[in-house]
Amino acid sequence: MKHPTHSTHSMHPKQMKQGTRPTRPQQRTRPTHPTQLRVRIDLDKLYAARLHAARARPYLATALFALHVVPSRRVPTMAVDRYWRCYASPVFVDRTPVEELAGVWVHEVSHLLRDHHGRSDRVARERGLTGPAERLRMNIAADCEINDDVFGDGLVRPEGAVDPDFLRLPEGQLMEDYLRQFRLGRLTESLAWLDCGSGADGLEREWDLGPDGAAGLSDQERDAVRLRVARGINAAPGSAPKGWRRWAEQVFHPPQPWRELLGAAVRSATSSGGAGEDYTYGRPSRRSAGTPGVVLPSLRRRPPRVAVVVDTSGSVSDAELGSALLEVAAIARAVGGRRDLVSVVPCDAAAGLAHSLCREEGIELVGGGGTDLRTGFAKALAGRPAPDAVVVLTDGQTPWPDTRPACRTVVGLFPRERAGGSSDEDDPDYVPDAPPDWARVVVIESGPGGSG
């Protein structure tokens, strides 16, 4: 931009009137972001609350002190963005006791640790959810995931905190699960004020400083904070609630190339011709226009259903059963996060009850006897509606069905390296038969502590 000329500078000193001073050239400055305007806030009280939160939840201390405070009058209470800035309302800080502020600190940092902004973006893309109303619904669902076990034991429940009981929903579920179980209406009209920021639902706010603003964390720094918190929880698991232990296990478990292969195999099985498709008269076929008087159904794509058969026989170690539960969670993500469409069938010589995946921690992998996964196949295929794919997690020491199932089959195989060729499963030199040709096989390598 061209600067304006200033004639005062071109005047000779003798031409100036006595007692006058040359005017300074006007300087153009960048407009200040609204949240960068100087706002008076009781930082001593806010930081005292953060210290109280860190003492009550020491495994979250690294994350709590990684947050950068930005005072803002536009924020209803406290809110976070995806770059780990915490926006705080001075009025809210003044009127809220330190003990309640400590609970708000833990609540807000929980949104970031659990990647609610990234998960909300994925859900919005997959389900076509747009607009502030749907993002408010995601914020409420994310709060339910956090608030069912975050308070107590030194943390006072803040006024207005939303939990599953408020929506008459069960505890222990994830944001994606709660999101399917309620709609905005009379029950939630009192929550219109709720706003935990873009760090909770992914929708940018007018007060956000954005990626180029001051004191934001980079992707690498955010990942490092999550890893340190997860490491602290795994080091002393008894100090954290079940929801945090489950989160830490998923964060700390190292990525494996076979997990990507297994996810790709499941996606391929559920997207094959005929899988997840059905005819419906809800939307007539476009070909009906060429057949007057006849209404033809259209082919509708429906979410695929997956049945997971887990080998719980005595030849499968506890470490491998733990890996199997991780694979079940990965399978749910491979089919778009629809945990309600994934069922688990534990099986040794007989198949157990099929479990829904909506509450992963409630799945009991009971077994320990011999192995005959044919009963597991029968149980999985007998489900109604029938699955579009069957995933089997096993060491392979089992008889296989004689005929190919009606749906695609993926086998996650815990490897066994044996010498010799005995046919007796109790013999240490036993070598199991390879899975049938009609199954897609992915070898699952054992991680730390595994037995493969």
C-alpha cells in the first residue's frame, strides 16, 4: 500500500512558526482481533483453579498446563479451540468458586485430549450433519461422554453440567453413540447456552484466534501432550476412571501396519457388491417414469453390519485377547464408527452370547476350553438382520466350516510357529490347518507383551 505524503517534512525549519512541532506521519496498523483486546480477568483465581484441578487429577496435569488462557467477553463460560487455547469469560470467572472452576478446567481439556473436534468433523462428513444446531448436539453428546465420570474425588460438579442422566441415557458410552440417541427438543432447550468452543465440536467461533494466532500448539505438540497423559494413566491405571483407561490404551497402543490391512479388508468386505444394499419403496426408482402405473423400488445403500467371532480358547493368550478387543474397536472405525452395527461372539468349543459393541467395556471374552469356531460362525450368521461380513480373530487352531458362508469373511490370524506336523491340538508341535481359500487372511503380529 502506498503511504500518503507529508508536506510538513519538506518544509524548511525557518519556514515553521515558532512553537509549532512537525506532525508525525500516521501509521497504519493491522486491526486487532476481538479476543486480543485487553480484557481484565482474575488470572490469580483462574490459575489457582487450574492448580486445584492438577492436584485432583495429576494424570491430566501435563494437558492442563499446556492450555494457554485467552480472556474474552464473547465466551459464555470457558471454551477451547483445537489449538489448545482456553478462552475464559471474566464475568464467569468472577462469579464461579475456585472448586467449580477446577472442574471446568478438567472438562475443557478433556474435549481436546479425546479429540472431540476431529471426531465431530468426521461424524459431520459421514452423516451429512451441518449447521450450528447439529454442532450443538455434538457438543452435548461430547459432554455426556466426559461428565459421566469426571466429577467427584476432589472435583466439584459445576452448575449446569450435562451428563447422560439428564438426557435419560445410559452412562459409559462415546460421543458417537449418544449422538444417535437424542435430538434437540424440549428436553434440551435449556442447553441453548452451552458452548465449549471449536475444540469440542469442530465449528470455528468468531472469537477463535485460528491457526496463525499466538500461543497455539502444533500438531506434533498436541500429539506429544496426549502421549504423555496416556503414558501417565497407563503407569498408574488405578488412579483413573475406566473411560480414561480405555482412552489411554487406544492412544498408547503403537500403530501397526497389519491394523491398516485388517481395516482395509473389512471395508472391502462390507463394500462388495450386494453388501449393505436393499430395495426400498420409500424412494421410487427413476425407472418408474418409463413404466406408467407401476412403482419400482430403488436400491438403497444401508450401513453394513459386521459380526466379530473372537477365539477365546485356551490356546489364545490374555495378551492376544486384549489385542482382539483393540481390533474390535478398529473394526468399528473401519465401518464408519457405527458401533451399534458391530456384534461380538466369543467362542471356544461353543459360542457364547452375541454382544453389542455400544458398551465395549461390558464384553466378556469367556472361554478357555477347546476350539471349534464353526459354532461361532453359526451364531454370527444366525443374527437378525444377518451380517454383511464376518471377522474372525483366532490363532487358527480350529476346524473351519465346510461350506463358504453367504457373506464375506475376514480372518485376523494370531501366528503360530511350530516345528513338526502333529494333528493333535494338545501336542506342542501341532500345526493348525490354514484358513479356507474363501477367507481373506491378515496376520496379526503381537505387540509388546504379546505371545506371537
